[in-house]
Amino acid sequence: MSRTSTASPAGGLELTTGAEPIQAWRAWALTGTRDGDDLMLRPVARRSRPWKPRQPTEAACTLARFHRAPHPGCTCGLHGTHAVEILRKTKCPAVLGRVALWGTVIEHEYGYRARFAYPQRTRLICQFCFWMAGPYAAAPEHVGWFPKDDLMPICDEHLETASRYGLAPRHVLAAEAVDQRLRETYAVDALAV
Amino acid sequence: MDIGQPKRIIEIMPTAIPVPGELEPDLAPARTPEREPEREPQPAGPESADRRSR
């Protein structure tokens, strides 16, 4: 990426320009109907704002409405990380992927906050396997459907454990079919880890 | 998720937006509109009158 550097008044941060989107790691939550239709990627932290298929997602600040996200003095913006390992701390992720970031992008020590973003590659993950083994864990076999249309990819072992503790999903779908339908919905490629 | 301290701001204006399908015009990269070349005024005369009648 060719970039030019200039002195910046933006909070003392260096300001550079570029012509190619930045690629970063990201995790999403996933919602969809009981039959696996209307699949939608959503932020893990605040699930109310979906990432609509085939449209750039634009950041909006919910903390202070008088600045445009991302703002140097805020935490707003669409997040991505340099390394995949940091995402193991994410709360209840369902999808792991690579995301393209552009517009105003603030680079941090371990990741980015951007104004515009769109997924490039995706893969369903069992959140328990991801938490324990990282991105190299085996792909989940199932996707559990829960009320409010929450979809949770889960492996054989953890589905059995969840059922034993009375936390079984109301309905179970085949993960491979949901994974493929998600990629078709967003027109993205499979993430190979 | 803690991504640490901010280091720099990057303004990225991509030549190609990485989203399949149609784009909203205000999300496409800004481009300078091309100006049409100025044309020489056509003198009024029998030839131009003849062209108009065609």
C-alpha cells in the first residue's frame, strides 16, 4: 500500500493516506431464522446494528453523537485486530473472519477502528473450542437456534455438554449448510485457517 | 476488547470498494468530474441550416 505521511492536528496522531483497504481480523455474532434464513452478521458487543449483506457497514458512535466515528478520543468505530489470537477474549463469537476497513481508520497497538467495513472471508466457529484452542480448532458440526433468532455454531462435544445442563438450543441446523449460505449471502470466500 | 493505544490515523480512499454489487453514490470514492471539451461555436449559414433541416 502506498501511503503518504503528513503532520497531523488530529489529537497529535500522525496522519497518513492510502488507496487500498486494510485487512484485519474480526469476530461477529450471527442471527437468522429457525430454518437458517435471513442470516445476518452482527457486532458481538451490541447486536442491534446488523452488518447488511452486500452493503458497506458505516460506523456510528453511540457514546457521543456529536462526532463522526471513529474519533481519536473515543472507542467508537468498526473494530478489527492485527492478530487473530486477541479475538479469543471476545464474548460469544459465532463467526470468525477477515474484514476490509477503509475511510478514516485509526490504527491502534493491536488493531484498528474504521469508518467503513465489509467482511472478506468468513468461517463459523464453536465459541468454546475457539476460546480453548484458538482459530485452529475443528469446524463446528451444528448451529443451534435460540429465541430472538440467535444462532450459535457448536461442535458435537459442546452440544452434548449444553444439553446435559439444560442449555440445548430449540432447534439444530447443519453447520456446513449455514456456513455456505452465509458466504453466499455476503458474497464472500471461505476463511482457511 | 482492548486494542491498545491509538498510533496513527489513516485516510483510505480505495480505488475499488471491497463490497460486491451496487454501491450508494456517497460511499464510492470521490472522483474529479471530467469536463467536456469546449466546442467551437458553429457559424450560422446555409450548411448549418441544411443540417438542421435533415
